Amino acid sequence: MSAFFLVAVIFAIGNSCRQDDGHEACRSAYYWSTVFELDSQQRAFIQKQGICKIYLRYFDVVMRDGEAMPNATVQVSATVPKGVEIVPVVFIVNDCMRMAQPQLDSLLLTRILKMTETHDLGPVKEIQIDCDWTKQTQTAYFNMLERLHRRAAEKGIALSVTIRLHQLSMPVPPVDKGVLMMYNTGDITKRGGTNAILDMKDVEPFLPALDDYDLPLATAYPVFAWKVAFRGQHFLGFMHADDELPLTTGDTVLTVAPSPETVLKARDAVEKVRPRANDEMILYEISSQNLKRINTYHYEKVYDCRAVHAQHDSH
Amino acid sequence: MKKFMIAALFMLSMTATNSFACGPEITHNYYLFDVTAGDFKKNRNIVERCDEFWKNYTNSTVSSYQWHQDEIMEFAQKKNDEEMVGYLAELNKYLEISRDLGDTWDYPTKAQLQERQRTLLSMATIAASYRGTRLKAQWALLYMRANMVMKRHQVNVNYWKTTGKNLPPSVYREMMENIYAGALLQTGHRKEAINMFAEQGDFESIKWLLRKQRNLQGIKNMYASDPKSPALVFLVEDFVNNAQETLDDTGEDHVIDTDWIKSINARIIKKSEVEQFKVFAKQVIAEGKNPYPSMWKAAIGELQYLYGNHQEAVKTLTEAMAMAGTDRMADNARYIRLVAGVGANEPSAWLAEEMTWLLAKAQAEGRGRFDVDNQYAEVFDRLVYMELIPKFKAANNMNMVTGCYAMMNSSKELWHITEEEDENWNAMYSDWSGFSAQLNEMTGNQLVAYAQWMKSSSNDPLETFVKEHSWFDQIYFDDMAGTHYLAEGAFEKAVPLLKKVPLSFMEGQNICYYFANRDYTIARWITKQSFPESVRTDGPHLAKLKQNPKLKFCEEMISLKKKHEKAKGVKKEQLALQLARYYYQASLWGDCWYLAHYGKSLYDEVRSHEMDFAAEARKLLKESVQSEDFKVRQESLYALAFIPKDYEKEMSAYWGIDVNEAWASALEGRYQTDMAALASFVKQNASKTDSYVTKCDILKFYMK
């Protein structure tokens, strides 16, 4: 029984869906840590699953002393596995877009290319911007994207952005591609509600807008989990380490993770409304902890799910 | 925590003094609880202590390394101090690398990164090979710094244990210990690292590491795992200060300003958690496992004070002072007890005695009152502004209220600091000081009473303390009381006081140029008195005075008013017009505003104790406008159309976005009445109307 069964199932189904129409499917993954290092398990995963693209978070952009500045730049300690394309990703804190940023496009592109060159991560064919933009920041954000799009195109580089589900009903960013984030769909601070990472009840209301969304899309699916603590109904916080939060008797620590079935349901739902959005499926994200955790899934359940799914596909 | 908010100023003019009608909003809610000083802040002032070394080394030629790197190297080279030159060369390389490590838009090339690594490796090798004794600590620190940047944390852990900790105490060893604590953290020894940061007083690191433990449960867990943990000192101080912050930022509507609390990286601590903390703190004291019962007891005491139980707080804090803890913890309990003592109605003698102690402590810190690191001075500030002044205000003791403000504005009397008076800054008239703002709100009678009170002796110890530490100048108060009487329209009361003010005193004021160069007898509605931009108008000693214009104004007003009272017919109407001219010139909107005020701002308003001179002018003009004398009637009609009825409305409209439209709207009231009357008069007397009326553009616009 494969350790990466869930992933394999997602990818396998993804591939099978596109064999008929001749589109090449691509297996991709996000890498979101502050240190880019790949252990043997991660390298094996990449090789075994045929990952062709890694969306690597290069740095964040935050407001510092009134200026948009890079922050938490990834420390690169790994070489890129053979045959894998690195897509630099920059997360821009929405606050930065509360004012016009006329220099930001140029600063971003220059730094991304320098980092790529310094660490031999190229060639860059695509760059991605992640920003939880709102109506208030849309103008500044889109203006910046427009300029960045032009600059990147001059160098033969495509520009993509992340698209949150609620952004499907908002204007389309001026870029080449969007990555639909099929995670963080609920409110993690509410106990006993829907699964905050992925729940179809939260996803379904947004799906009708997917069909008409005027931008080529890829889709990112979650393979991560959160450990969160509650005191009664009160959200205490995330727990990255066991002693991170001061817990007392009666506090509850919950592990929130999407079930393999839900991930598959989400994949199916996208497939139904907009099959091409599954041409490229991206796993969020392949940290060593997540890969270890995937191993602990109840594989029998995953297997059953695959069986059901496969049966469904065969009709 | 002190909030220092400066409202955006939209100054029309700062012509006479640096007086701000819309000045800074300064609050005085400094944190009371501070036990992390002294023993727990031994590695503070690292930069200053390092600079002291360079100052000594260069025979006081330079005062800091940061700004004089090259000069220090030259100094060492000239001295042929090869040992130092070698060290400085490596130190400078390290500092350059450190500067490049932060996140900036620039990014190093591969070659630069490789070069950086080579440099650091070489630096570590050179540092490790040093065999001398003179710069042993510096080289050892550099070795650990290089390793830290290369992330060789385990090497640093080993080096500290075998070498670093055996070095004699010095600022360099303290820095090494700090790097060691960081290395412990990086190698998975979080608890040890936290305790070490706490012992070093590196509370920035602790604050980050314990960012999720900053509440009662965090304190409980820390205590359960290590009841002697030095980090508890940080957590308890943080808890109490957060409880204070939460209360300070809770509005009358009981809504907590969460955005502010978040922005200053504080935590909301509500009453229920405070009550539970008090129970837990008592338990800790009873168990006797923590070495600082004084701190825990003082925490209970401050929380009692914060929630209004002042008498209980004084009792608790008295007990805390006698308990085991550091010297600073005893002081901490004592000054919080003093603050609580005001509300607990402790006797005046006790308050004065404790304030004398606190002041001596503040002065002993050796820094001025504005230094935010002087906890004793900050507590003194909070004590006066947030306890004594409100208490005396509630008791309607205006003299003590004013005395307290005066004391806090008295650098020399309170802090023994002789401030060099900026010649363009009449500090004693500035609304930036609470003292001046307080005086501005006082009536002439209150100012006279205050001056008399300041000169009198008292049997009350606290009153004596305040008087002894407050600035006082008789001439200043004669001038100010006289000016306030003038502003109140009490010209007879103003005269004797203003007569005592020498012209040399007036010439020392920032508004003396106006005293000498403006004339209140000129009708403001006909002539605007302005100065060429090239002339310096603001500052002391810019003009020689032949007479006191305030005194002259008062005397003339007394005389005119008497004549007006007795006169009849046209003469009375002429006098009414003349009085209206004078009143309007002395009003906030006249050219001679300096008669009744010490500064001018767009946001000036008639104070509650002042006479509204503009309104008084309108009242007199309503009388003179009835005149059958053409000139008197004409000028009166013109003046009534000139003077806004509602200054606030017109001025705010004037500064609005759509100036023309908004202004026109604000002017509408005047258009319909006074401007209409003037227009009608002009139409009827077109051939006789004076040019100052006919050339008025607003009138022309209206008549179209």
C-alpha cells in the first residue's frame, strides 16, 4: 500500500480525465517554508509522483516603516530536482495595496530574477503573486499586476495569481493564469462548524461562478493539517509545537485536516464545472511534516474512496 | 503605556508664539509595574557600553563606533596598534555582512554569497587563533557572531560552554551569552533559552518566544514547569501592564480599543482573569517556591489599585515592600503604593514624603523627565496627571490643580535641569504644555488668586511640596492676569496689573513685533494690516516698545465706554462705531488679536471666560447702523456685512474641499440679511458711496 496514496489518487484521476482530450496534465506542489530544503522523503515523493512544478514561496511583501518591503525571504539550501520547474511565488500582504505601489512591479521582478540566478532555480517561465485582495485594494493591486504582467511578458515569463473562492465573483485580475485555492474555506476560530480547511458546504456556493470565470485556471488542493486549541468554544490559537500555547485541564486540541474523501469530492466538483481547471493540480504543500502526516492517513479508507470513485468514473 | 499622539495641524498662522489651539494629545498612562530593571536589565545599554570603550581608546576623539568606524581605524593605524587594526578589519567585515543580512529589495549574487561565506569562515578561523589577552573577549565574540551568521549553532553552544563563560565579565561576554541563548533555542533547548534571555533582560526575545504564553495560563504553566524561572518576572510584569493597558483603553461605553492594543503588541486582560491571577499569586507566595514574593504581592496590589480598591492596595503594597525580592521590586511596590495612596486619601504629609522619595529616585536615574527609560519619572508623571490633578479638580482646588501643572512644567525647580530657552520659543505660553493650557482656561480672578497663593506659605506638606517645585514669576502673572481681564472685557481690573509690567518684559515675548507695528484704531473691515514676507515678525526682541499696547487699549476702552454711555445722537453712534472697531480688532479675528492672546491659530475659539469681542462689535454696529450720519451708517452696514455671524461654520467651509460652493453656502445667512442691506444702501446711494464699499468683490458678486 503506497504511503502517498491520497496524492496518487488525486493525480491519477486527474490524469485519467484528460487522456481523452489530449491535454497534458501537470502535477505540481507548493513549497511554503522559510527554508527550502528537500529531504530524501520529499525527493522520493517528487520523483515518484512525477511532480513537474514546485511553486516556491520566495518571500513576502509587508509594510515596514510605511514602505512595501520584502520579508521572510526563503533560505535556499536545496538543489532543484531534475526535471522540476520552480515557479517563484511572492505573498503580498493586502495592507501593502492600500496605496498605489508604482515601483513594486519592477522591484518584485528584479528580486525574483536575482534570487533565481543566485540559487540556480531557473529558468523562470512563470511567476506567481498571492494576495488576499479586497474591493478596497483592487485598484492598486490590479494596476501593479498589469505593469508586472507587461514587464514579465517582455522577458517571456507568464504571470499567475492565486484566486480565493470568494474572489471568483470579483473582477478578474489582468494576468495569464489563476490558481484556484481549494482550501482555507471555513473559519478556523469556530469550533464545531465546517472543516475550516476544506468543506464542500463552504465550497459549493462558489462553484457556479467557476464556469464563467474568464481566466485559465489551475487548482490547488490541501494536503496539510492544522493543530488548533480551544477552551470551550473559545479559539486559543494554532499549535505548531506542543508547548506553544499555555493549555490547562479541559482545553481541547483539535487536528483539523480535510478527509481524503472531501479532497476527492472537491476535485470532482471542479471537474464537473470546469474540467480544464484540473489540468494542473497543485498540492498545498509538500513540507516534510505534511508528507509524514499523509503517511498516517487511514489508507483503507482512501482505498475504499478510490474504489468508489473509480467505479463512478467507469460509468 | 504612553500614547503620544500629535493631531495633524492645519495652522493658519503661528504668528506670535508657538501656541497650538489644536496641539498634541499627550496622555500620561505610563506603565506602573516595572520589576525587570536592575538585576534583570544588566545587559541594557550594550551600545553605550561598547561606545565607552571606543571613547576611552581614542582619548574621547569619537563617541560611537557606528558613526566613526573609519576614524577609529585611522586612530589605531596611527598608533601602530597592529593588534587592534587586525581586529577592526575583521569587525568591520562582520558589520558589513550584518547590514546585508536583512530583507531589502537588493539580493546578493551567487558570487557575493560565496564571498560572504568565505569571509565568515576566515573570520572564525582568525578569531579562534587569537592567542593574546587584551582583545580576547572581542575576538571570542566575533567568533560566535561569525558562527551565528553561518548557522553553526552547535559550535557556538560548545564554544560558550568551554570558553565563553570562563571569560571575565564584560559587555562582550554578555553579548556572547546572548548569542549562546539564541544558539540554545536553535538547537532545540527552548526552555533554557527562555530562562537565559530572561536573566539577560532580553525581553524582546522573550516577548517573541512567549508570545502565546502572555496570560494567566501561560504564567501557571511556566510556574508549574519551573517555579523559579526568571521568565516569570517578565510574564508577571507583562500581565499586570496588560491589565493596566486594557483598562486605560476601555472607553466609557466599556468598549476596549482592541486595534490600539494590537498595534502596540499588548494583550487584553479582563477582570475575570485578573481575579484569577490574584488567587494564583497568593498561592505562589504561600508555596514559597518563587524567589520574588514581593513581585507577586505588588502585582496583586497594583491590580487592586487599578480596579479602584485603593485602600486595600496600599495595605497589600506595604506588605510587598517588606517581602523578599530585588531592590527594584521593593521600589516598584513603594511607588505603586504612592499612586494608590492618593485615592486612598493618605495624609498630605505621607504623600509629600513619598513624593520626595520618588523625585529623588527619579533624579538619581540621572536623566531628564522626558527620558522614557526613567521609570521613577514616569510614575511621578502618572501620579500627578492621573491622580493628583483629577483629585484636586474634583475638590475644586484650582490653586493646587494649577500648581501641579506648573510643577510638571518646571524643569529647573523639579528636575534641576536648566533648559536653554529657544529665543523663538516662549515655552511658558505654549499650549504644548499642560500648564499653559491650564492658565489659558483660567479667569483673571483665578490667576490673581493663584499668584497670591503661590507667594503664601502653607502648613499643608503637599501644598508646600508643590509650591517648592513650581516655577513662578510675578511679572508673568501680572501680565497674564491683566491680559485675561482684558479678554473678559474687565478693562478696569486689567489696568493696575498691566501697569506693573515693564516694557522689557513685553519685548521678550514672541509677539512683540505685533505690539509695536499694529494699530487697533484702524477699522479691520477697511484695511488689513499685513507685513511683507521678508520681515521677521515672530520672536522676542524684534521691536522696541514705547508703551504697553494692552494698557493703552484698556485705558482707551474705559474712556470710550464712559463717553459712549453718556453721549446721545450721532455722537453716541460715532462712539459705538469706534468701539466696534476696537472690539473687533482685539477679537480672535482682528489684526490685534495679540492684545488678548499670546498666539493665533485657525482653531481659536472664544474661551468660556472671555467676552466675545466680535459679537460685542456686532451689537454696537447694530446701534451705529441706525445713524442718520451717512459715513457712520455706510461703515456700519459694511462692517456688519464683513463680520461673519458664525465663524466656525464659515471657516470650516472655507477649508472645505469645494471652497467656493461651501463658502457661498456658509455665507448665505449673511447674504440674506447684512449683504442685502448693504446692497440696498449702495443702490440707493450709488453716487455717494465710498470706494472701499463699491470695490468689494463679494458685494459686486452679490449685486449681479
